[in-house]
Amino acid sequence: MAGSNEINLNECKMVVPLNTWVLISNFKLAYNLLRRPDGTFNRHLAEFLDRRVPANLNPVGGVFSFDVLVDRGTGLLSRIYRPASAEEPQPNITELEKPVTEEVVPVIIFFHGGSFAHSSANSTIYDNLCRLLVGICKAVVVSVNYRRAPENRYPCAYDDGWTALKWVNSRSWLQSRKDSKVHIYLAGDSSGGNIAHHVAVRAVESGIDVLGNILLNPMFGGQERTESEKRLDGKYFVTLRDRDWYWRAFLPEGEDRDHPACNPFGPNGRSLEGIKFPKSLVVVAGFDLIQDWQLAYVEGLKKAGQEVKHLYMEQATIGFYLLPNNSHFHIVMDEINYQACLYSEEEEFQHVAGSISVLVKRINGSDCVDELQVSSYTGILALCA
Amino acid sequence: MLRYDSTSSSAGSSSGSLSSSSSSSKPPQQEIDGLLAGAGYKVWSSELRQVAQRLERLETAMGNSPADFSQLASDAILYNPSDLACWVDSLLTEFAEPPPTCSSDFIVDPVNNQTVVNSAWTAAEPHAPQVHQNITYDEQQSLDNQSTVVTATEEDSGIRLVHMLMTCAECVQSGDLSLATSLIDDMQGLLTHVNTVCGIGKVAGHFIDALSRRIFQGMGGGSVNGGSAFENEILYHHFYEACPYLKFAHFTANQAILEAFDGHDCVHVVDFNLMHGLQWPALIQALALRPGGPPLLRLTGIGPPSPDGRDSLREIGLRLAELARSVNVRFAFRGVAASRLEDVKPWMLQVNPKEAVAFNSIMQLHRLLGSEQTRNSPIDTVLSWIRGLNPKIMTVVEQEANHNQPGFLDRFTEALYYYSTMSDSLEACRVQPEKALAEIYIQREIGNVVSCEGSARVERHEPLAKWRRRLSGAGFRALHLGSNAFKQASMLLTLFSAEGYSVEENEGCLSLGWHSRPLIGASAWQAVPAWENHMSSS
């Protein structure tokens, strides 16, 4: 049906900048090559195609990064992003895990997207996003390189998230001065958002405090075909067919999409009523075909009496947060700052979500990168587990 | 470097005060789209629309037969995914009719395909002779990005040891030898409290020894890099067996050489360091199985002279000849004995103008680097005569590390991380004595990097980004290693039980690393014909 195909392509090109369209279309194209009809995944080609960056001790835009081995048994790596301090711009080899000095430092545990199968913590797009989060929230960001489907199905990704959470919670160097506790936030986009939810549930059940959840276009689903799925199927980069493939790849074999991992408030889900669940910020893109499930998630939280802020970005497609060339991006980043992280009294006074004055401040402020500070770096060290 | 304010053609929503500089007239200097570059993709701003159109065509083509695509993807060889225009075009040629606006040069096999694309851009951009040289963002980032770390849980003693190693190195650099000496004593003591099985404890001992040698014995190196050629060969062989780095090097180089030799009946490989000739049986066998039959293969192996009257080069040659005979490959071997690579003269190699020549350098080129950047340094001389022989391909494998910095402290810290990562990866090896001897192999390298100077310091590793600049400047251009090489390298890794290894692709080069830190990088090169270079520099 070449005719309707053309219409689809044209519609979607009208709502995103050209370079965004090229970026996301390229992902879509590559991902089509990787998914096999029999449910297997061309992992070698996926790794070949994924664009990555190494960690960088040299501060770039005031942020430096290094990788840690969180769990030797599973080979679970995470990338830590920290703000470079003004007095000592280049961290010494022994100072990577230097205790944070501020009264309150948010620690954001980030789970990258990719529908449980694609990308890694060191994928360039996610490295960029994590660096941004450090700047916006004055936070330490821990990006978890969780095991992916289909080679590692449910609950591997959740287990890895849980392992990372425990690890973060037990780092004395991440404790805020104010109360000697680690101020943990969970964040993620797409499958990462789904993981953040499930890890939060586990945290609460185990008595670890999570201060907030930030879910960007979180990946949820269900057996039923919702109105948004039918209406938007194939229109804005994503098809129902690929969504189904990824669930089949992640969920235990034989399970359907009403499995609670996919549909946490569905027929097999459980209510979170009475549980001290973290407050949530749920961002939904208006052109995301699974928005009905995301809205159902928000409703599920509300019904259970949980605090949730729902940010609906009407004209946004999936991946809008990957490039800073659209207003949705800036609005959402501003909201994340407000919800999750430090803000001075002055900023709070000025805060109106999406207000031009705040946007302008963000763009012209030190959060954006001006120059690359090239200076000699120090190498780092593998310590024993 | 993340540039949020460079050229981004916005077709839709507003972007606040971000500058949008898309103008109707094409700028005289081509610019890449800054935002896409930030995401790891290189597209000329002026080509963005074309790339989008081609993506659309590809999508339409795929829409017609979706099931075929994953199968085709498994079989196709794809190159350099960062170069979006190139990548989309190669997919189009695989899966659809080639675009009508492009020249017919785009068809045919990938090796030629990329050559055509490169020279097309060379012709169009007289100020940018090499496609990749324009992209300073990427090079800068890759140059600065060597400082990755993998830390596991803290161990107080481990951290103290690191701190002391750094302080000691600092003292050595500033000349405070008495403090350095007392630190050595303290560290020896501390070593007994630290877990020496893995991580820092394991290599700390080697670094303490190397520092000690530097302080007490001066920097001639003496017996550090010593060890006879025979000893070195043994250590090399065990390092080869214990971990995948050298296998990856051989494998990747052979793959590229095989492809470069396609269609040639007389081929000649020059190996800069024959050792036991471990790399060549696989190539000989692959050539034997070549459709259309094997070529005549000449192998010239360079190596140090044998002190005891044996001609070890010739012995290796004989064994390889035996293998070649058994698989019906016509084979001729020549050994060139030289203590140093710079002593080799091109006439010794007896290259025949009619044959296709491949130069193979596995961790040899860095030995030609000195600490001063003088004119006519050995590296320049050697690269110059290599180029003069117009090889079909030059495979270069080097340690992915910055161990040739002038400052001692910088070098020391870089080496500390590099070798502790490498040593950590050795943990996966279960066989002895391979593991123990591989450890000694590493120890020798550490010793050279840390305690030697001047001509004694031969382990002058430089990262791929620097080699790219150096080789491009010397008149070579990169031949991209593709997805098949990547896949096969990845599959090689699955033979090792350890999960921590990973292969990465970066601008047509492959690297092998442990726990996300690249440790060894492989690339392939071809001499730019003199006439092309002349045109592009005018």
C-alpha cells in the first residue's frame, strides 16, 4: 500500500525537525533489520550499528564520567556521571568516588530505553541525555547497563536494576550531607521507564527509600488493542507489530501482554494502594501509539492514592528528548528539574512549566555546553570487587 | 563535545533561542549537522534532505517485503554506520534499486564502493581531502575519551595503594627521589594486605617494581625489555593463548587482507613481526578455499636475528610452506632479519610491481615513534617507503592507549588503568602456564612504559585517533572494516567464557576491550595515489 505509506511518512515529517526525523527513521530502519520473524535478534549487527562513546574523565560541559563494575557475577556495568567541581576541574584517579559535598545531592539511577533489546548505557544518545540530567538537576547520574532481551528475558532487567539500586544505596560517597542518606530517584525512557517502575516497587517492598520516579514515554502494554494503538499504528515511526515483537522477546515464553511486567495495573497486576510509592512524573508523547497504556498507568497510580504528575506533550513523537531542538524537550527538562532535583527559591518563584523566561535561562545558562576544556586527564583504575 | 547551537535545519517546531542557521545559499565550507554529530552520526547539513529522501525510499522498499530484510541483513556486509549517507546508500543497493540520481559507481562490492564514495567527496571538496579529517569534534572526543575506568567496590587498602602509586609517580616526575623511595617501601608493605588476585592488587606489584627500577637503576631499562628474542616469543605465544587480543588482531587483519586480495593471482604479505607465524595458517587456509582457487602467496617475515646461529625465521617459513603445500597453495617465504624495523630497507622485501602487496603490522609501528617529533623520524621514513611500494592494504593493530605522552605522571596513570584492565581480563583464563606467562608478558610491557626512556622505551603506544591523523598525514586513507569482520570478531569472543569482552566499531575501525574499555584497535589502510593527493591539496 504505497499510497498510505507516503501519507504516513509525510505526516510524521511535519511534526519533527528534519534532523530528528532522519535520526529516528534511521533507528527504525536499523531496528527492522535486527528483529527476526522467529523472535531471535541479530545481536552482532546491533552492536556493530550502535553508536557509542567511552566514559570521559575529562569534564565536558562540567560533567565527567567513569564506568563501574556493579556486579562481577553478571558483569553488570554502570556509568557514573558527576558534576566537575569548580575548584578541582580534573578529578584525580583516587577522587572518582570522593564523597559528595553538598547538603543534598540527588542521585538519579537511569535506565536507558530500547524496548528491552536495543542500546546500552554507553550509547551516544543516552550518554548525552545523562550528561544533560546532571546539569539540569545538579545530580549524580548512574546509568545502568542492564541485560537485554531476547537473550535475557524478564526478570533480568529488573534484577539488574535492583542490584544497581542496592549498590547505589550502599555507597557512602553518594550520601547527602544533610541526613547521611542517598537521595535516590529512578528514571528511564521507554523500556527504561518500565524498569524504573518495577524497581521502585521492589525498593518500597524492601524498605529502600526512592524519592521520585521520572518516566519518559514508559513502555507498557496489554492484550487489548487500545484506541491509540489502532489510530497511530505505523504513523509515527512505531508499529504495533514491532511493539508485539519486543514484548514477546522480553516476557517469559508463553506469557501474554497482560503479564504484570507489561501491564502492571491490568488483570494480573496489583494495586499499589497503601504503599509508600515514590511520587512519579510520567511524560507521555501525543504521537506515541501506546499512550493509552501510559495513561492507564497514570490512572492506576492515582487510584492507588499515589502522587503522580502527568505531562502530556501533545505534538511530541517518541524520542523527542534525544535532540534538544524542540520545545517539548525543553519543557520536559524543566519539569524534571522542578520535580526531582534542586532548585533555588528564586527559580521556584519563576517557575511556570514551559514559561519562556525559564526556557531562556536554561538555554543561555551554564547548563549548555560552551567550550570543550581540553586538558590532560588522569587514567583510572580497576579495583577489586 | 555537545554542540547544541550549530546548524540544525528545523522544519517544524520552534526551538526557543537556539540559532537556526539554515540559509538558502550553500555555505562555501561544508558543515555537518551538529545535533546528529552529537548523536554519533555524520551528515552534511546540505545533504540532510537527500538522506531523508533515501531513507524514505528504503522504507518504501522494505514495506514491500518486510520478512526478507532480517535475512538480507544477516548476509549483507555493512560499513561505517556513522556515515549516514553512505550507510543508507549501501542498504539501498542491497535491498532496492539504486537511486537514479547517483552515478553507477555506487554499485559493486563494498570495498570498491567506499573507495568511490571517498574519492567523490575528495573531488568535490578540495579543502577537505579526507572525509574524516573535517570532523574535529569526533577526533577530539575520541582523543580525550581514553580515560574510562572500571571500579568495583572500594577496598580501603586498594585505594590507599593507588594513592601512593600516584604520589610516588609524582615524586619521580618532580625528582623527589627520597620520598619516592620511602613510598616504595610503604607500598611493598601495603601489598601484603591487598587482594592480589584481581584488580589493582594484581598489577600494583608490577608498577611498584617498575617505579623501583626507574629510581634505582636509571632509565636505560637494562634487563626489563631484555629477555632474548626466544624468551619474548614464548611469552608472546602464551599471551596469544591466554586471552583474545592477539587472536582478534590476527583474525581482523586476515579478514581485511583476504578481501583486499580478492581477484589477484599473485599476492605478497609482509609481516613486520613474524614471531611464530601464528597469524598465517589461517590466511593460507582461507586463500586455499577461495572461490576460483588460491593465488600464489609470498610471505616475507621480518624478525630479530637469532643469536645462536639458528635461522629461526627460516624454520617458521619452512613450517608454513609445509602447511601451504598440504592445502595446495603455491607459497614462497623469505625471512628478513633485522633488530629494528627502521633498519629494514624496501629493497630487502623484493616487492614485485605486478603483485598485490599487504603490509601487516601487529603492534610494531609504535616502536618507531620517538619522544621528539623530529622530521625524518623512523616512523616517517618507514611510512614513506611503505607508501612508495603502493600496497593494496596495510593492516595496523595497536594498543589502544596513550602511553607516549611526554609527562611521566600522565603516562604512568594511563598505564595503571590500561594494564589493570588488561590484567583483570586475564582472570577469565583458566589454563596454566598460559595465564602466568601472559601475566609476565604484561609485566614486561609495564616495565618498559614506566621505567625506560629514550631509545630503550619502545612501548610508545598511541591511540587510534592519533594513528588516524598520522597515517592520513602520511598519505594513507582508511579502508573500512565492516559488519562481517565485526560479527566474526564477536563470535570469536564467545569462545571465551568471560562475558566482559566487547568489540566496538568506530569509523571503520574495530577495537576489542574489556568492561567497556577498548584495549586494542585494528584498522586497515591503503595508499592514496600520488595524483589524487596532488589534486586535493591544490
